[in-house]
Amino acid sequence: MPRANKQQKCSVCQGAKVLPNPNAPSGYAQCPICGGTGIADPNVDPKPRFYNFTPGGAQGTTFALAANAVNIQEQFTVGDYDFWAIYILATSNGVPLSNAAAGLFSVTIIDQSTRNWSDNPILSVLTAGYGERPFPLPAPFKVPGQGIQKAVFNELSGSTNTIQFALFGYEMLPVTAPVPNPGV
Ligand SMILES: [Zn+2]
């Protein structure tokens, strides 16, 4: 395999072909952006990006589910460029889902083709980690530019449940010519 030169190195793994992953036994996993080649697509400039699900995709950090609420759809719309999600993260009542103060919920993630990620709602503790130990998608999940990503939630704790449910990944911005320094 040809060695990546400076211009071709994947900007996410810096050509190392792997990224740190606390869930992997080795502590590392194949870089999902370059597919473990270490070589960048010369036409894209991946930049970190979080998207979180909210009612109607409105601005907001969290959404509140009423006690025992069912079939509550939340969504986000990505920007002009493809978004490649690699981690799923969530909190309930401001704490990780494994915390005793978290309320149980279930979720069905629905992708662009209206294909569900599951045939039944999946319990929250199986679907998402938190910042220190996110749920990794070994291969990135692509939401096309301007696409809407949806998920449907059910409250299971019997109390109001304030949730943040987010995907972290990379926004595949196009490589553009350097912007001239305005000299301000
Ligand atoms: Zn890479």
C-alpha cells in the first residue's frame, strides 16, 4: 500500500488509520472517516459536529417526555453537506443513562429511507453512551446533506424525563480554496 504523503493524510486520524476508542479492547478502532486507509478523500475536509434530536428540529439542548409518553418524534436537519455519525450519546435528567437518577426510555431511530434501526423500540441503556464512553458505530452512518434524521421515543420511568439524545460525527465539508486574509 502506498504511504500517505502530507497532502493525502486523513485529517481525522492524521494518517494513523485508527482513532482512540475507549470501548475497544485495544483502546483503538479503525478510523471510520478514511475507512482505515489513513488517506484522505482529496475533495472533502471533515470537521467535528454534534447534532441533537429536538421537537421539530428546533433550537434546543434537551426535550422533555411526559411520564409514560409514547411515540414522541424528535429530529434534526443536517447542514448542506453530508454528516457521518460515529457516536451515539444521551443523557436523562442531566446524567448518564447508567446513573440511578436517569429515567428509562426507549427509542427507535429512523433513517432517511424510513427504514428503522430496530423492529421494536430499544431500551435507552442499550442505545447510547455518554461523553467518556459513547456508543460507537464501527462504520459511520451517513445522513445526506439537508437530510432529516428522526427518532421516536417512549417514556418508561413513569416520571417526566428530560433527555438529550445526540449523534457525534463529522461534517464532510468540501475542500475550498484558502480564504485571503482580510488584513483586519
Ligand atoms: Zn482516518
